[in-house]
Amino acid sequence: MASINATDLEKLAQCPPGLLLPFLEESHWSVGLRATLYIMGLLYCFLGIAIVADVFMGAIEIITSKTRKVYLASNTQGQEPDVVEVRIWNDTVANLTLMALGSSAPEILLSCIEIVGKNFEAGELGPGTIVGSAAFNLLIISAVCVGGIPEGETRTIRMIKVFGVTTIFSLLAYIWLLVIVAISSPGIVEVWESVVTFMLFPALVLVAFATDRGFICGVTRLPGQKQIELEQPDGDKMITTRGFFKNGVLEKDSLVAFVKEVKKYPGLSDEDAALLAAQKLVESQPHSKMWYRIGAVRNLSGGRKTQLRLTKKLKEKLDSRLKLVYDTINEHPEAPNLGPIPETDLSKAIIEFHAATCAVAENIGKFPITIVRHGKMDETVKVRIESIDGTATEIEDYIPVNEVITFEPNEMRKTVNIEIVDDNQWEPDEEFFLKLSLIPTENNENVQLGHMSIMEITILNDDEPGVLSFNKRGILVQESIGMARIPVVRTGGADGEVSVKWRTKDKSAFTGKDFRGGEGTLTFGHTETERILEIPIIDDMEPEKDEHFEVELFEPTGGAKLGSIPRMAVTITNDDAYNSITDHLMKMTHANMDAMRTHQDTWANQIRDAMNVNGGDLANATNVDYLMHFLTFGWKIIFSLIPPPSLLGGWPCFFFSLAMIGVITAVVGDLASIFGCLVGLEDSVTAITLVAMGTSLPDTFASKAAAMQEKYADNAIGNITGSNSVNVFLGLGLPWMMAALYHWNKGTTFFVPSAGLGFSVCVFTLVAVLAVMLLMVRRHLSLFGKAELGGPFWPRVGSVVFLVGLWFLYVTLSSLQAYDVIKVQF
């Protein structure tokens, strides 16, 4: 056996065993090896805590999302009463109780376990982790959220009065902590002090609830906020309306409108449309901070994602044109151009391009495109036209466009010159896009964009007049669609103006009875490559079989030729067939939604998720997903045996996962303490650095995601001060009350070292006040965008540097005091 040097023996003598560790006899191992193994074990246990906390929060999500039906009397006699669903848990109460416990469980349990493991004597690891986590949450997470918002965007705290209450309680909590350890009874925690500390937790919940309900400081809601509230004592809140799918609920009409919009562009199947609808539906639902935390842990561990990842095949189909449309839906979910525009709607001015696509030769120089106006014509209206890169890039391939087009009263069309850059180098065909958008004016409510608000420009080396044809041999339309829109495409060239005649032919469907047919001429302007032929469909509101008619192209002019598909069959389906199609879409969308749920309903599904990378979605699994799945596989299998959150309302899952967190936290306490001893770190320094950061990293990723995706900053930083308060009231109040009562029963005194903890609390309180002052200054000064998060670049960078600097100041001063470099007596 290798000899053990004197230094190793001395260090080993200074490292007493923990509550559970070491498992093995390590006296013959080198200190370097032991330190390496302990830090690796510590990091691995942090992953385990994050994953089991994911399960724990899934249970809390089920518990706090419970609703009940409330029947409201109808104003009309004889009509059935209206039924609405209200949440049983008030949002503020849920955030400060179960949800705060979910995010703070490791810190709280570590403090409790340390007290019990030391025979109800105080330690440094638990209190240090409580204060260190508070500093990391308030300073580092706030800095990440402030700097993570894209330039020009901002996020404000919506429930600012509740935030104010929790902030005041947070500061008072640490001031009170300083009082009881350094002023009231220095170095001693008496029973009444611990009881008061613990009872401040329900006091915080009651005051925050009263503020949220408007009993204190008036009403907390913003003007115009779409939220319904019943006039009842418990103050349950209705689920708010958000996004394209109102109330975050999948409804047939909303799904149909969404699918119609995205399927106007070729290449998308019903399955693709259902996948995109599920993604949009998830984005439209209100989410808690816990949902973002679960998503962050899943991303970190290679587990099943809570947000949809598009398949590689679908990503290939989603070219720049479709992305533009989908972005438009995201940005303007209630915009009038999302649904079909009735031909007879003359109440608004409708602005669109004359054609959806056009193709030009690279050496064309400048060429005109046409913007048309129909509908209401008696007012001046404005639209903006701007160019967006596709495979062609501005400056290199074309001159960018960004200008305002004004239609005077009764003016029907405008032309805009587009310039192509000829670089004399061979290139494949490239495309870019022109996009119309509305400009706020006094008459803006009387204007809407038409179907063709995005135009694709293809740059090619072809001066042929082209070939005219349909793009497929048949289409299916529902009887109630109003207007069948049939694309006619021009391929093989787009030079000059060409035209083609068209006519309808009755088959089982008859003109005048089932559709309004006839004949006419379709004209393609120079460079235009696609025109839409519109045939009105008559809805006779009578049950009948599927019927069809044909549309034929003939007699092209201008040198154009007819293509291989000059005839198209249009099949009119009855509503029953249409309903079967939409029902199929509904089922597929529901299936996609189920794949993104935060929990599974059965043990079998939990185990299957645990055993498969990315929850079984191998097509979208990345190399990082595979690596993290391999590293966390053991934890996933163990935690998959916890009862599913859907069982008995989530409570068995709640208690089993809480017990698991407790066990792993006990191991973390031993690992951190022994590692600190091996490398010469005091427990207090280990607590405010390694342990605090390890337990708070999932919250960091979750807050960043919430800041990016939410409209307000509440889920990003609004819960930090409340969580910090809960950490003190439960994380210190509960174990100290247990220990104080134990010593009171034994007739002894519960001693708490006041120097290190008191100094750390003092420094934290100072930096916390400065951090909160910065957030409030940001909220009220236009220099920062009048928002807590985001804003102009340099003020945002300055805020991040200030917050991170405060955290380094806190850690540095606390560490110097721990090593007696700074000597402070309390």
C-alpha cells in the first residue's frame, strides 16, 4: 500500500464524516483524487436534484391548476346558465406556497437536514446556502434576464404591487435575521424568535393575497387587461385570453383559421399543419415559472421537451416565405388578414400585391411590381413595403426596399420599382421577399391586408415567356368556403406580359346551383409567375353528395404555352366530409399537445420517457441530448418509479418526490462539506458559491426562457423576492424552531454563530437594496426603456455589469470575513 504523507494525514484529520458519507474507507486515497471525486459527485447530485425537482414541480403544477365549474345565471329567461371554469388556487398564494417550495425545496431541506444531522446544533452550510441562493437569484438571475432580452424589446413587471410587498418582506426577512442573530440575543436563537420567523411566512402569504385582491393599495390589474373575475370571497381568477387560440384552448374554428393560413403555401401536409398548430397552441397558453423551470431541466438532461421542436423534414419545407407568414401570425394573432376575405366585404380597404410571386432575369435592372387596392375606396390609406432576404441577399443581389405607399381616395393601384444587381457571376436561382404591413393612422381600422401580403421574387437567367398550367390535377374545397382559390402557375420563364383564357365545365356540380362558373382571361404581367383564379362556391345548406366541376385553360397568348396540367377538377365536399377532416386535424393536434405535457399519466409512460433520449423523439435529438441522457440515465430511471402526478390529484407524487429531494440533499450536504474541507474552503464559502449556484442554475435557465417568451417580467424576476422571503421563513424559521424547541425541552440553549452569518446577511441586505433600486429606476426612466428588463443596448449592459458586480462584491466580502481577513464583531 502506498504511504500516506503527513499533509494528507493532516487534511484527513480535519474532515469529519458527514451524515451519510463517506460510504467507503478513503484514508489511503490521495487528497487530490478525493477532491476530484467529491466535486464530480456534487455536480452529479445537482443534476439529480434538478431532475427530481422536475417531477416534484409536475405534481405542484397538477395541484395548483385544478379548476371548478361555476354556473352563472343567464339574462335570458329559459336559457341554460353559462358555465365558466375558475382556478381553485389563487395565483399569488400558489406562487408563494407550493411553487416557492418547488423552487426552494433543496435549500430548505438542506437547512433542515443539517440541523437534524448535527443533533439540533447550528451549522454553516444551510444558512449560508439560504443567503447565497438569495444573492444569486436576485443579482445573477436578474442580470441574465436584463441582458437576455433582444435589443429594442422590454419587459415590465405586471403585478408590481405584489412584487413590492414581497420585496419589502424579503428585505425585512434578512433584517429580522440580522436582529435575532446579532442584536436581540447575539449568538442565540430563542424559541419566540424562531416562532416569529416561521409565522412571518403565513403573514407574507396573507398580505400578498390581500394586495393581489385589491384589499390593500387598490386594484392591481393593468387597464385593458383581459381577465374576468367573479365577485366571490376566495377571488379565483379566470384564465386569461392570450394569443391566436383564445384561452389557450383548442377550438375547431381557431384551428381551421390557423391551418387555412399556413396551408396557403405549398408543401405542407395536414400532419405538418397540426404540428405547427400544436406549437402555436402551447405558446398561446399562460405558463407559470414552474413550467419554464421544468422545460429548462428537460433541456439540460436530454429529456422530453415541453416546447415543440420541428422535425428536420418540416424545417426543410418551411422556407423563408412560410416563416414570414408564421411570424405574422405570432405577432398579430388577431389581424384581419388571417382568415378568408369575403369578396363582397366593402367596409374596409383591402391592400395586397397583384401577384404572389414573380421571376426576373438577373440583368433586368429595375422592374415594377404592382400593389392593388379594392374594397373601400373613399379614404387615403397607407401601407409599408419592405424587402426581406431569402437565398438572395440585399446589396449583393438586390437593392433593399423600405418605403411607405400612399393610396389616395379612389386610387386602385400603385407600382414600386425593384432593382436587381447584376454581378456577372453564375449563380443558381435565388429568391427574396416583399412584405406589406399596415401603418398606424387615424383610418387604420378601415384597412386590412389581403391574401397576397407577401410576394416572392425569384432571380433567374431566363427570358422565355413561360409555360402556363395548374400545379395539380384536382383540389378539394368545402361547400361553405365561399371562394375556391385556384393557383395558375407560370414556369420556364417569366418575360413579358402573357395571358390565358379559362372556362368552367359542369360535371356533377352545376353552375348557378353549386358554383358561379363562366369564362374569362387571366393575365400575367412581366415577371409574374403565379395568379389566383377565384371561383365562387354556393352553399345551399342542403345535405348532398360530393360534387365536382372542371376548370380548363386554353388559348395562351404572348408566346406562352400550355403545360402538362391544363385542366383541374374542383371537388365540393359537404360539411360532413369537411368536419371529418377538421376532426382529424383536431386529433393530430391533441396528440402533438400530449407529447409536450409536463407530466405523464402512467408509470409505463414515465419509464418509457426515462429510457429514451428526448422522451422518444429521436428525430429531433441532438448530440448534447444524447450525452446528457447518458449522464442522467440512472437518475431518470429511479425517478420514473415515483407515482405519476395524475394519480390522486398529484399528492402522492408530491410527497414521494419531496422525500427523494431530501435524500439527495443530504448527500449534497455531505459532499459539499467534505469537498470544502479537502480543498480548504470554509462551509460558509462553499455554501454561498458552489451549493448556491448548483441549486439555482435551473432557475436561471427557466427565468431566461420566461423573459424571452413572456410579455411581462413576472415569471422571469417577479417571483425572486417572494422566493427569497420563503427561504428565510421556511428554510431557517422551520429548522431553527425545531432546534429551539428541542433545546428548550432539554433545558439547554440553541447557539447560532453570529459573526459569519450576521456579516453575510448585512452585506446581502446592502446589495439587495441597491439591486431593487436599480430595477425601480429602470422601470421609471426612459433611458432604460421604462422597464425592468431589456431596453437600449448600453444602459442594458451597464445594468448587467452593475448587478454582476454586486454579486462578486457580496461573495468577496463574505469570503474575506470567513477567513478573518475582514474582522467584524457582532
